[in-house]
Amino acid sequence: MAEFESKLPVSGGKNHVFEACHHVVKALRASDNNLDANLRKLLSDLESHLSTFGIADTKVEDAGFSEIKERFKEAVKKICSWETNQSTILEAGLSAANQFFQALYEVQSVLVGFKAFPIKTNPKEKDVYNQATVALDIAMLRLEKELRDVLHQHKQHVQPEYLAVSSHRKDIVYDESFVSLDDEVVVEASSHEDDEQISDFYNSDLLDPIVLPHIKAIANTMFACEYDQPFCEAFIIVQREALDEYMVTLEMERFSCVDVLKMDWEDLNGAMRKWTRVVKIITQVYLTSEKQLCEEILGDFESISTACFIEISKDTVLSLLNFGEAVALRSCKPEMLERFLSMYEVSAEILVDVDNLFPDETGSFLRIAFHDLSKKLADHTTATFLKFKYAIASDESTRPFHGGGIHHLTRYVMNYLKLLPEYTDTLNSLLQNIHIDDSIPEKTGEDVLASTFSPMARHLRSIVTTMESSLERKAQLYADEALKSIFLMNNFRYMVQKVKGSELRHLFGDEWIRKHIASYQRNVTNYERSTWSSILALLTDNNNSVKSLRERCRLFSLAFDDVYKNQTRWSVPDPELRDDLHISTSVKVVQSYRGFLGRNAVRIGEKHIRYTCEDIENMLLDLFECSPSPRSLLSSRRR
Amino acid sequence: MRPAQDNQGSFLGRISIRRNQFVDVNNEQEQEDLELFQKHIADRFTELLSPPQPPPSDETNTVASVAATEQIMSVTWLRKLMDVFLCCEAEFKAILLMGRDPTQISKPPFDRLVPEMLDRSIKALDICTAVVNGIDSVRHYQRLAEIAVTALEQRPLGDGNVRRAKRALANLVVALSLEDKENVSGGGGGGGGGNKTTERSWSFGRRSGGSSAASKGGATIGQLKSSSWAVGRNWSAAKQIHAMTANLTPPRGNEAAGLPQPMFIMSTVMVFVMWVLTAAVPCQERSGLANHLPVPPKHLNWAQSLIGIHEKIGDEWKKKEKKGSAGLMEEMTRMEKLGHSLMEFADGFHYPAEKDAAESAAAQVAEMAEICRRMEEELVPLQQQIREVFHRIVRSRAEILEVLEQAGKVSAPVV
């Protein structure tokens, strides 16, 4: 009301209109105790305003009426001059606005006066009353247009360029055989990078604050004149359209449940990613600002402010809820875990904001819907997580994995797990009540970090244990005992490297890492024993005859050829591990061979010796290089 | 891998353990259940078709208003319909899942019937969404009517009040008589000064009819209106309803005596309820829906009342379709009638009001006010009920899928 009042010029001099009004107001207040709150407010404002002039309570005379009529005519003229004017009153400046509001005030005063004494009025006065209703309606319609135009022209949006959903990132593309998740893909994947930007816009104004007093003046005036419903309707429409439009700039499309169920993973993934961002922007930034705007404009009428806010936001909010619910209709595929985690995380995070947006009964169904959705996403995320383990457990191979290298399953699972520490808090809360058998007992041994014993850590270790069993089964498919060792060594080494090189190390813990290093080292030993023990046994000489020595030398060469032919096709992708393996093999084999030749070369005779020590040393370097075809013994390495 | 308590912990799960023990032995029990189910369906829809008459009363006003609230397609009736649906659904789910060997519903003919049913329920979800959105449009009509009521309640009634009422009424009448194609569209901004624009329904009124100032005022904003679909791009209520009925045929032969029967009944009820909802309120794209619903065979006892309701609504719709209508909700129909009549009053109004005309208008204003009051009381609860139906359908689908998954695990070796 303050604005309305301030727009009234305090023109000096005695004025019969004021006299009349003063009288009317007093009479009205005395006559009716059931006055509408708005009217009562208007009256008290009017009264205090009038009293500043110190006008005596005198009887209204006929001369007074004609002067009222004159002033009224002027006011109507002023209002009508705005009827067809396309520019806003705001643009016309403060004094024009003052004049408009003053004219409106006079018209309203006349109406209030007549309503107080409907019986007494004569036909002439009645005519003035009728004209006043029309003038008021013209003014109100003009203000309604003003409201729309100003809201529209001065709206402000959260800058969409900051909010563009980054689409450059690749995502996990799931495949039943776990083949598709490569190391490179995962490195960049992280969904939390844009958080800062959102909070920067936490308190953005949806409307230029400069025009706020003007809008408030319109609101107070229209409410005072009982045009509150048209005000609300116009306000709701404009603001709802602005929100719709904003959703379009965010490129948040609406999808039916049928669409969401049919959508291929790539599209759905994009839509889920977008939802995660949009739902946050809308609840934390946009609607928070919208509510604030409603309160600033309609703060004096609290329940109306709430009702308007709900009407403005309901449709969009429901569409966002619907998408969440539609996504939860899909079956829980492991590849969806990360998206579900982020959707759930956001849904839980915004609950505080949602509670603030819809605190009371009127908005309770939206508030409850958000809580329900969050719960649903929690269940779905947990189910997806548990399904992941199930998928690993049921991953079976029928043929041995080529070259004994790192299995797709290992790559997929480890890279997948690497994504999860980002969601540690979320996963811990989701998994805390789901019991799991764990390989590491409570705080014994060398682990001291609490994170190592968190629910998430236990579950991750359990997933890896499941994977290890699967790898053991896959290892059984190899006929060659040595290759089996190489396979296990490779995969365990890969697991350890992934854990050590990422946040996973705090979850898996030192004891787990130590045990797994020991495990692949045991496989190194196993390999060396199964490949080389029998071969090196040929090089032990116990007073053998020349013939026997020559035979042993020949057999060694044959066996070595055989190893060479096979093991050059094997794979040890980790260069460090390969070097270690080359060195330790070389030390054993070359030393034994050198010793054997040193003792016996003369007796055997040079033409019976196929390989020199250098030959052996060089050829050993070819092992585990994963050659596509059997390496020829006549390769360049040979003299 | 799924923890077993998921199923066992639920209410149905617990009952199923108990019933499991004798259901296989006792086929008669199942027959009895099926008959009871059909009887309940019949009873519930009979009550909807002809609601119990209120006791005679001296106050004619009360009788009229009670009768009106109970009338088919009134918002109160629609809320009752939602309750009926929820009851039928709960009973059906009990029949389908309780005490049943999971493998049974994964074998033929259920390997076809169950997925078809689940498919239908997904389509029903989208219809729920569209209808909730449509009710928002009705809320908009309600607000327009309220503006007219407030204006016409002013005493003494001046030209200015009537002017204001006329504007609101014109917008209301136009909005109420628009067809979906115009009412709900994603086409973006419409033509500037014309009465017919392509916008979403709820934002309609302010654009059309009324004084020149109103049209001019609204047009600027209207043209900038961005496209927005209630459900999804190119989604059509008519197509969804049509697809839901596509493979819906009564079970024959042996199947008619067993589980396929209640499945058919429940599906019919679901399609019917969704059809009624789309008929009641503005809904994204529903052209031709008046004729879409295939009526179940007349000889089926449980279907009699349902067919009766269907015919009533169908007739009304066909009548309305010729001139276009935003929805058949009883309150909207009356609102439209009152709107036209009050428009007439407003057009012929000269200050000061003529006594007779004013009195008859006052009665109509009071009726309009009563409709608004009822809408204010019941529309949002109806929206919430439809959301509840949505969630119920989601939950049932999840439960059925869970049972199927268990069946899958039983038949496939678990590693």
C-alpha cells in the first residue's frame, strides 16, 4: 500500500473531494463491521491520508458534489487517455504514474463513497457511480496489461550458456560381455564439475528489481479495488509462460513413459544427465527466486502468494517428477548405475529446497511427491548396484581369453568402480543396511582409515571378490598351467594398479592391496615353475657323457623353441610387470644356460649348440609381446 | 542376488505364504474368487451408473445440489470413479499374485497376456499425466468463472462490473468450447488478434474475445509463448487409448474360466477409466475418441453398468463433438451453459439493472459460484487421486515384474 499512497501527490489547498471522502470513510467505518480486509485497509490508508490535511468533518454540500464531479471527470479523462496507449506507464515516468494512480484513487474514492450510501443517492449521482465503475474497469484492465508488459519486458533469466549440459563426455556403454569400457573413456567422466556454477546463481532475480515497486503498486491497487483475481490470473499466466520458456532454453523436453521405456541408452543417458542438472537449477535457483518474487509482490496476502506460486510451478514440477518416475520404470541395468546415483543424489539434495518451496498444506502434495521420488530412486539405485554384482557373477565364458591378458570384465568392473568414490556419501547411506560378507575383518592389521570399513568399501570389495571368482573360473579354461598363471597375474595386477592409482585405495585399504600384490606375485612364481622348471632341469649335468650332453642341449633348444613359439603370443600389457618378468626369467634361464655351456660347451662342440647365451637373452625379450601370429624363429633377432 | 525379504516383507507376500498351502489343491477357491471379483466389478459400476438417491427433502435446493454432485461426469463422480478403480485394481492384484506359483504367469498364454497388460498400464500412466495437466486447464476456467462471479456480485451493479464480467465470460466460453487441436498444441505462438490461437489450453482465456484492450494486451505475450507439451512430443491420447484396446479381446474356451478372465476384466476397466478421464477434461490430442472404445460383449454380467455409463458419455460426446468441447466434466458443461446465458444478460445490460433480469442473473451467478466452489474443493484432490492411480499402477507393475523375474530365476539355472 505504501507505494500506492506515495504515488498520490500531496496537492495543497482545501478540496471538497477530500471532505466528502473523509465523511464517507467515517460513516462507512461506523456503519459496517464486516468490511472486507482489503477495503478496510484502503479505508484506513485513506483516512490517515486525509487527516494530514486537517480537514474538518463538515457536511457535504451540493457545491461540493459538482466539484467532485469536475475532478472525477478529469480523473476519468486521465484514465481513458491510457486506455489505448501502448507504451507502459512505467516508461512514461514517475510523474505520469503518479497522475494515473491519483486519478484511479479518485475514481475509487467515489465508488467507496457511493457504496456506503446506496439509498440516498439521486439519479445524477448514480450516473457518476456507473461511470466510476466503467472508469475503474478501464483502469484495471490497463493495469493488467501494464503488469503483463512490465513482467515480460523486465524478466531476467539465469543465463543459459552457463547451464548448458555438457555433452562432450562419453559414458559407459554397457554390453553384456563387458567389452566396451576402456580405460581412456573413464578418465574424464565426472558429473560434479558444474556445481560451483549453480550456486553462483543461487539468488538470481527473475525480475529486474528496479520495476518491483511498480509491480507492487499495481498489485496493491488491484487488490484494493477487488481486482485481485484478475491480477493473480494475469500474474500466473505470465510467470508460467516464462517458466515454460525457460524449460525450453534448458532444452528439457517432456517425455511420455512410453518414450522413456523405448528410448535407447544413449538418448536416455543424455536425458537423465539433463534432468539431474535441470531439476537442481529449477528447484534451487529458479523456483526459489520465483517464490521470492511472489512473496515480494504479494507478501501482504500470504495465502494468495502461496497459491499463485503453486499454480505457476505445479505443471513444470510435475513434469520433472514424471520423468524421474518414468526412468524408474526401466529395469535396473548396471550401466545405469552412475546416472541413477547422480539422479538420486540430486533428488536427496534438493529435498531441503523443496521443503522450503512448499512448506505448508497447499503444496504438500508436491513436497511429498519429491520425497517419494527420492525414495524410489534410492531403491532403484540400490537395486541397480546389487544387480551389477549379479551381472558379474553370471558373466561366463566358454573359451579361454586370448593371450592371457586383461579380461574385459576386469577392465569394465575396475573402471566402473573407479567412478564410484565420487558418490561415496550417497552409496554409504544407501548400502548401510545391506549386509555383506567381507574379506577384511573390522579394524585389524594395518588398516586404520574409517573409509576402509564403510558400507561402500565392504560392498566394493565384495564385488571384486565376486569378480575374482569369475576370473578363477575363466582361468580354469586354459589347458596350459603357465598361461593360467599369466592370466591371473595380469588381471590381479590390473586390479591392484587401478585401486592404488585412484581414490579406491582408501576404500580397499592397504591390507587388501598387500594381499592382492602377494596374489599376483604368487602367480609369477607359479608361471616360472610351470614353464621353466622342467626345462632348466635339462641343464643340470651329473657326469654325463658327451652324447647325453648333446642330447640335453638339443632338448633344451627344442623346449625353448616351443616356449618361444607359444609365449611370444601371450600378453602382459603392463610394461613394468613385463620387464620384471623378463628380468627374472632372464636371470634364471640365461644364468643356468651360461653355466651349462661354460661347463660343457667344449665337450658338446660348437656345431651342436644352436643358441648362444645372447640369443637366449634376446629371444626372452620377445615373450609376452602378444604377437598376432607365431613368431618365426628366423626372425631378425637371430643371427 | 535380490534380497528375498523384498517380496516376503510386503503385505501380499505374507498372505501368499499362507494361501500357498491350499490354493493348488483347491481350484474351487479360485473359481469362487473370480466370481466374487466379477460381482464386485458389477456392483461398483452399477452404483456409479445410478447413484443411490438422496432421501427426499423439503428444501429443493439441497436435493438439486446433491443430485448434481452425484451426476455422471461431475467432479465428485470422477473422484468416486478413481476410488472404484483403485478398489478393482487392488482386488485384481490379489487374484493375480496372491498364492500363485510364479512360473504359472510366465507360461502360455500368460507369456503373451501379461506383457500386453503391462504395456497397457504404461500407456495408462501417460494418460494420467495428460489428465492431471488437463485439470490444470480446468483450474484456469474456474478462475475465469470466479472473476465473472465476483464482478456480477457487485451491488449496485454498474456497467464497469458487467464489462469486467463480460470479458471473463467471453474468455471462458471460448476456452470451454475449443477442441483439442486448438486447445492443446505445441505449435508456439498463434495469430495476433484472432479469437483462435494455438496455445496450451490453460493460457487461453486472456487472449480471445473481451474488449479490444484485452486482446491487444495479451497478444504481445501470446506470440512469444514457447511450445510445451503436456506429455511428450507428438503424444496423443486418442492413439494411446486406441493402442490399449488393440489386443483387448475376451478370453475364449478354456481360458474364459481361468485367470485370463479377470485380466481381461481389469484391462477393460482400466481402458474404460482412462477413456472417461480423457473425455472429462482437456487432453492432448483426442480426436475421434468418442467412437474409439470397443464395448465389451453385452452378455457379460459384470459389464452391463459399464456399458451403460459408456453409452451415456458416448452420446454426450458425439453431441458435443460437433460443436467442439474442452471436456465433458459435468461442471464444465454447466459452466458453459451458464456462461452463455450470463453473456446474454451482460450484452443486454443497461445501468441501472432491470429488476427481473437482475434477479434471474443473480440466481445464475449463485449457481456459477457454487460450481466454482465445488471445483475449488475437488479439482486438486482429483488431481492427487489421479497421481495416486499413477503410483498404484507403477507399483503393481513392479510387483508383477518381480514375480516374473523370480519365475525366470526358477526356470533358468542361477550361477
